[in-house]
Amino acid sequence: MTTMNAVFAGYERRKAELKTSANPLAKGAAFIEGQLVPIKDAKIPLMDQGFLHSDLTYDVPSVWDGRFFRLDDHLDRLARSCERIRLASPMRREAMRETLIEMVARSGIRDAFVEMIVTRGMRFVRDMSIEGRLNASPGNAYLLVTPFVWVMPPEMQITGGTAIVTRSVRRVPPGAIDPTVKNLQWGDFTRGLFEAADRGALYPFLPDGDGNITEGSGFNIFIVKNGELRTPRLGVLEGVTRRTILEIAAAKGWPAKVAELPVADLYDCDEIFMATTAGGVMPITELDGRKVGGGQVGPVTRRVWEAYWDAHYDDRYSFPIHYPR
């Protein structure tokens, strides 16, 4: 099994190697209007409706140790999201896939945060009517590759982070914004992050207003009780990392349940962890100032953590990128 020390040692070595690169794309690459440019030179039109009204969807796969992880699953979700919000991508799926692979290869980045964004574009600068939206041509697509991003730093994953259940803000209800469509409507998450900081913690867990927990600022939530994994069913993004964990649990025979998760259950569980592409499995050892699991990363979380990173080398989940020599 992959250990935390091995995963992080490999990452630090590759990060150090990347810093010495003379490649202008090594600090990040962007694909905009058919051009591949260093990310520092990337610009979007000021009047793009994705910027002005957050009229967009996006998705974030990753590359780990030179292998693209679940790229096709992320492309599938991006297509579903576009369909749900009646958004047409100007790039065909296969063209986007090939472009992303080429971008990573040319950047030389072996641990990468990859983002694909589809916006409504500039079709409604003068015409904001529903007729204009329904009859729109495809909008804009932006692709970017940067060195890997961590929601929870590697060193913190060894000991666990701190979180709160927010009091001042609840998650936007699904009837207002569909949480299964990845979006940048982060008003509630941002308020939650400020509340967490004000209360001496790092991560906010947002309730739904009806006594259940939903998700946090860019991550799904899991608890462990008597060896069983539990994660919220409603009001959340159906995360690819969340899906990976559930698939691993099914394959290994670990009990797991997707259901409503009362806030009260977070205070009566054995372990808590967060899950997202940008960081993987991230232990929480303190909630609302109270220790979780005695303040130590629990054994189930460690097993899930190890299995998740092992999956990055499994051909069923990932494939190698051929970097130019």
C-alpha cells in the first residue's frame, strides 16, 4: 500500500524538479481562442457572461505522477452539466480531451490541477432576453493546467485539519442552484470560509437548514461510524473523488452509505474526512473545537487515503501521459 510519506516524498521531489525547468509552460498553461499560452499571459474577455453572471460550468480533473486520473469521468460530468444548464460547448469532447493531454505533456507538469471551463460567452451583451439565450451559438471554452493545488496541505493531512459547522450560513438549496452542476456560485462557501476563520478553524461544513449536513467549500464530507462510511446524498456535488471512494469501498467490502446525514451525527462519529480532487482524502480531527476520534487520524480514514492514492496507478482509473524528452 502507498504510505503518506511515500506519496508526499514523491510529490516534493517532482515539485523540486519542476522548479528548475526552463519551459515557459512549466508554471502553468492556458488554452484560449485556439492558442496555447503561459498561464500568466492568459486573458478572458471582460464581457464574457461567465465572468459577468457566472453563467458557466466547469470541471477539474488531475494529473498525478504523470498519469491523468479519471479524465473521461470528468469530461462526462462536464457534458452533463452543460446539458442541464442548456449550455453548448464550442469544443467537441474528443478535441477537448486531446488538447488537455497535449497541454499537460507540453507543460512538463507531472502533478497537475487541470480545469476546463465552458461559459455562455458574449452572446448577450446587448440581448439579455430568454429568446437570445435559447437561440445562442456555442459560448467560450477555456482550458488550463497548473501545478497541483492542495485544499489541505500534505503536512496537515498527516495530523488532520480543523472544521466547523456553520451557524451564519446554510448551503444554497437545490431548488435555487443545482449542486450537481459544478459552478462558481460560491457566495455561501465564501461566507462559510470567513466564519470558519473567525471561529479559529480552516474548513466550513454547510448545513441545509433542515438539520442535515451537505458539503463544504469545494469538497464532499464523509463520516465513519462503527466502521461504516457515510456521506450526504442531497444538496451536494456528486464528486468524482467521492465516487472513487465509494467504488473502492464496494470493491473492498467496506460498508458505505449515501443518505441524508443529520448534523448531529457529526458529533457522534468516530472519524471525519473531506474528499476532493485538489487534495484527495483529507482528515478532520477537530470539529467546532471538539476533538474527533481522540484528535487522531482514524484507521478507516488511513485505509481510504491509501487506497485512493493507490488508485492513481490503476489502469482502470488513469493512463500515462507521454512527455516529450
